Amino acid sequence: MTEAVWRAKEHSPSHCSMNSQLQDTMKIITRFAPSPTGYLHIGGARTALFNALFAQANGGEFKLRIEDTDRARSTDETVQAILDGLSWLGLKWDGEAVSQFARADRHREVVDALIEKGAAFRCYCTAEETEALREQAFAEGRALRSPWRDRDASEAPDAPFVVRFRAADSDTVIDDAVQGPVRWGAKEFDDLVLLRGDGNPTYNLAVVVDDHDMGVTHIIRGDDHLTNAGRQTQIYQAMGWDIPVFAHIPLIHGPDGKKLSKRHGALGVEAYRDMGYLPEGLRNYLLRLGWAKGDQEYFTDAEMAAAFDLKGLGKAPARLDFDKMSSINAWHMKRAEDARLTELLWDRLEGRDDVRLDDQAKVWVSSAMKVLKERAATLADLEDQTYFLVRPRPIEVTGKAAKALKDDAKARLSRLADVLRDTPDWTEAALGDVLNAFAEAEEVGFGKVGQPLRAALTGGAPAPDMSFVLAVLGRDEVLDRLNDVMD
């Protein structure tokens, strides 16, 4: 988001009582903790947005942690893809991004502390023994309990081991800010592995240690992590650490109500960028994908910053709706500055071999932007709407447009060119009058004038009213394009 948006909290109205109470008692710190998979997918982008907005709404901090313990997938390129995705979306994090892999020594330090407290133990079961114990536990309707949880350390063999957490013998309960109270019976959690046989920390341990050390007060994430919250709560309790507020949001479903797939939108944010969505449009859409404030659909960044709270998060899965996404983006297209849209459009046009990208063409696009952006839902639409301005000469006229130039159409265009050459007032309103008067003088319907004129000037590409097209292109370009089709 822009710097102005991040300061919007200073000028926003008072927030809901829950947020105010939280702000009075603690500094709110949220985090986004993606695993590098090559891109920032749409669900992760929404999670990051919610965390950023909640911190912003409460004068807190939004931090970033890259959970890069999977070294095979966590390359510099995949990490950079996430950073680029967040940056394009306009989400700024406070401080430096934290590498989870780089904190492995700290994770092992906490494991030692848990062993010292009796909350963790070394388990010497072989893989075969563990599998047999797991099958027995499953048959008895409970989670795995290692026989080493209660054995004396003096009995330990000189053999490889893992370190396991001593699962609680009582129920575990959290009060989730979205899901409400959630309870797990003691038999549902096994003795969780904290350190693998190679000494590397596991996910649930690393997350707890990192969140504690980063001072995270609120964890907003997908509800696929809900069970992890129960496991992690036990680790917090064993260490005597404050437990963050959990808020588990339902995952995004595809338009068909099923799990999101690449076919139905499970793409990186760069794909939405390439489809022509503005970052502020996508932010607005993601905000409404699982969060609501009454019936309000459209939000400026300042309004998002002022309005967001946890009460607005819903329990039902949200469905990706491309029509709604385009509608919201269209609203932001209309509000965007013309100069910015021109530059964004120019970036999209570069590399195409069917356009002219000289200074004159850019002037035409810039002067037409105020009108053309009203007709476009995305930058891709805008690219289509402006194509008539950047088509290289001579313009190729084919298909349906070419039919408009048959019979006596070219002769009529020749006479129109003479009229336009001598037209003193080259403004949209005056040119509209000229075209109407010419059709009357020719004793034909306006279509007999407008259709061949549109074909000659645009090649059949989408374009506004012909009087606007004439005014934007200017006298010289119009006459040159007319001469091209009459040669």
C-alpha cells in the first residue's frame, strides 16, 4: 500500500470496541509466514492482507517470516517470488523478513528447555516400532503415546533418537476469534516430534518459537491450521509463554464451491497482475472474500485501514467470483490517475509487434484515457479499448470492417475527407455536428457514414463515438488514415 494508506490510521475514525480494548492493553503484532512455493497464491495474499490490515487498524506491526526449512524448494528464486508478489500487491512489512531456517539453533535451544522441564523427551523407537505403536493406537481409538515418555534416561541406548513433546493428558481448548471455542480431547494428539533424527526442528515447534520471539500477538491464517493451533497451544503452555489470539479463516473455494484449483483461480498474484487487475482492485476484492462491513463492496485503502476488524470475518468458505473481481477492479480503474494508467498500459504494450509506441501514440492514449478507462474493467480491457490509437499505418482492415468499405463507401469517405480538411473547429462536439450534417447532405443514414469511417480509422477495433475518435487522433492523422484506405 502507499505510504499515505499506511498512515491512514492516524486520521481514521474510532474502531470497534474489541480493537480499541486490544490496543489499550498490548501492541498488536501480526505476521504472514508463507512457505516458498514459487509464487504468492491468492489464498496467501488474502491472509497477508488481513494480517496487515489488522495490525494497521490497531497501530501495530505486520511482520514477515519465510518458512524456508524445506531446502529443496526454498531457493532464492522462490523466496523472491513471494517478496515480489507482496510488493506488487502493495503490502509492506515492518522490519526485515525473518528466515525460519536461520533460526534452527534457537529452535533446538527451546527443545533443550522443554526436555529440562519434563515436557519433552528423547524417543529411541525405531521406525518399525513406531509404526506398530501407531497401528495399535489407531485400533484403540487414540493417538500415539511413546513408551519412552515415562522411561528413565538411564535406560537410553546408544542409538538414534527423535525428541518428542509430551502430549497433554487433558483436553486442549482455544477460543478462536473466528471459529469460537474449539476443544480437542487428550487422545487426539500424539507425542509430537519436535526434533527429527537428523536434529532438524519440525514445523509446529519452529512456528511457536518464532512467533513468540517475534512478539506475535494475533495469528490470522487459514483454518487448515486449526488443529495445529491445538498442538501449538500445548507447547506455549509448556514453556509458560503467552498464547496469541488465533483467528482461523475458512479457505477460498473455486466458483464451483470445490477446492480451489489452478483452473479456478489458484494462481499466483502475478497471474492476476498479468490479467490486468490493479493491486488496489485485488486488495479490495480479497478484503471482501471472507470479510464484510454491512453491504459495502467498494473500499479505498484508507477505508479498509479504518474499517477492518476480526468481527467481520465469516465462518463460511468464500467463493472466488471473477465477475465480482472485475466489477470491483472496474471501480478502481475509474478512480485511478490517467497518467498512471497510461504508464501501466504502455508496459503491457511493450513487446507487441502490432502496435506503434512512439511519442505521438502515447499522447493520443493519454488524452483519451479519461474516457476509455470508464469502459474498461481491467488493464487487459483497456489494452483492447486503446488499440485503435496505437495501430500502425496503414491499418489493415479485414473481416466485417472491410465490408463497410465496399460499393460507394470509399467515394463517400473521399468527400468527407474534403469536409474534414476544411473544418475549422476540431473539437468533439463540433465534429459530431459535422458528421451529422455530412450524412444529411449525402441523404443517407448515419450508418452509411459512421461505419466506413470507423473501419478506416480503427480497422474495426473497439472505439468510442466517432466524433471522439476524430478529436483524439487530430486532423492530420485522420486524413492520413482516410487516404490509406482510398489508395
